[in-house]
Amino acid sequence: MNLLKKYLLPLLLALSASAISPMATAAGKTENASTEEVRQALGDSVKAAEDAMTALKSGASEETINGHISNARQLIKKVEINRLDVIRTRSAESLKKARQALNNGQKDVAEDFLANALKGFKEMQSAF
């Protein structure tokens, strides 16, 4: 009985854990985006941010502008390149702040944040 507790049970637990581990990691793994997908996401993000800026300057409704901002935020999430993470995060934060400023009725502040986000997107596009 002592032998069972001391050696066999830990061995059985170790073997069962190692058998389960590869299955769990394989099921949750997602493929990295290809270079073409990243370029497409960057281009779409720039377009969405430009659309938001144009809508803001033309006096469109807040709902329309927020739709463009939300679209740009979703598109930029597809850009998963380590060297661009800092710029991507900073630009996404600018989009978030632009939306918050717009909701608070501060259109000039929202325009500044949108310009910063657009600048970051274009910087990422040229770096990639």
C-alpha cells in the first residue's frame, strides 16, 4: 500500500496530465494572420478612421461617427505584429478617447484624438 501511495499514484497522475495537455493546447490555438491579412486590416483601419474623420468634419450624426470609430477599433485588433503593438495600442486608445469625447459633446477634442489614431495607423502601414 505504501508503494502504491508513494510511486504509482504520482506516476499515474503525471501520465494523465501529460496526455490531456497537448489536446487542450491544440484546441485553443488560433492561426496567426498572414502578411496579406495584416496589410488588409491596416488598410481597412485607415479607411475607417478616415471615414470617421470625414463624418466628424461634415457634421454627421454621432451614431454614424461612432460606427466608423467602432469599425476601426475592431479592424485594428486583427493586426498582431509584435513590433507594431505599441503603436497599435496607442492608436486604439486614441480611438477610444475620441469616442468618449464625442459622447461628451467635445467634437474638437474628438477630432484631435481621431487625427492621432489616423497618424498611428498610417505609421503602422508604412512600417509594415
